[in-house]
Amino acid sequence: MIIWGTVIALLGISLLTAVIGPYGPLVFIAVMFGIVLDTHLRTKEIQTDLQAIKEKLGLSQEEAAPVSDEEIEAELEREARGE
């Protein structure tokens, strides 16, 4: 995938240089910067939305904390007794 991206980038720069002249690489860099910035902002937005969904569902990092062996054994014993 990285190789294809590199090939496409080189072809893009070559095409822009042929069409626009010496400003081709600058235009290409500006477009790539815009694409990377847009991807970053969308990723941040998705992360924020995911956090809001977790909070709405009551899922938090605190619940994902490790449980001690004693707590697990006590819960299994309660379930085995049918409590």
C-alpha cells in the first residue's frame, strides 16, 4: 500500500509539473496537507462521538479496570450457589 501511494504521489507531482510548471510540487504539497489535516479532524470527531456513545451506554474506563482473583472467585462461588 505504501509503494502504491508513493507511485501515485510521484505520478501526481510529475503530472502537475507538466501542466502547471514549477508550481506543480507546491500545489501537490498543499493538497496533501489539506487531505492529511481533514483526515486528522475527522478522526478526532469520530473519537469524540465514540466517547459520547460510551458515556451514554454507561461504559467507562473505570469499569474496564482489572478485577482481583479473589473477587472473581467470590463471584463464581455466588453463581455456583445460585444467589
